[in-house]
Amino acid sequence: MLRITLRDGEKAIVNGAVLRAVGRTQIAVENQVSILRGREVMQPEEATTPARQLYFTAMLAYIDPANRSQHQDNIVTLIGNLVATLTAPEARTACIGFAHDIAQGEYYKALSAARELIGFEDVVTEAQAA
């Protein structure tokens, strides 16, 4: 069983349905579901870099199983582009981990690897700006 606590007004997506907490709310999930808390949800306008686009597309694959094959095709293209731009060994290792998680159908776990890739991308962007 998974317990999730949502603050008043916080949103979560459960199997594609958007829920909003009214007051502090605890949810006990007793079976297998696709669930994202509000802070894990990326809006389309936030997908402004290759790593963020990868996260957004993986998120869609996770919460939109009806269109998962289309999202997976997009993921393949995006991960290829990202590998070409991130040259640090740690970043490439994170790309491999992400790809492995996606191949295993572990979409939620892949989102964690994608957040790591966003961090690597941010470091590269900051270094280029300096």
C-alpha cells in the first residue's frame, strides 16, 4: 500500500484523472496505479529544453497509456538528441538508465532519471552562459 499526503489545493494525477485536495488529504493506494503529485507534473510550456521535453514525453507515456506507443516513438527521438548534446560520462550513464527504465515499462522510475538529466543540462547551459 502507498500512502500519499496532499496539501490543501495540491493536485495529483491518478490514472489520468486530475484530483485536487480540499484541505490536507491522505490517500491510501491499494493497487497498481499511475500516480503523479502536482510537483511532478510538467506543463507543456515548461518543456523548453531537450531534457525537459524528454521528461514531459515520458510523463505523458506514464499517464496516457492509450497513446503510449506514440509517446515512446517520441522518447526514442528525444533521447537520441540528448545523448548527442550531453557528453559527460555521468550524463550518458543517466541516459542509459532512463532508456533502460523506459524499456522495462518503469515510467515513474524513468521520470527520476529524466530529472537527473535536466540537472546535467542545466549545468551545461550555465557553463555556456558564463
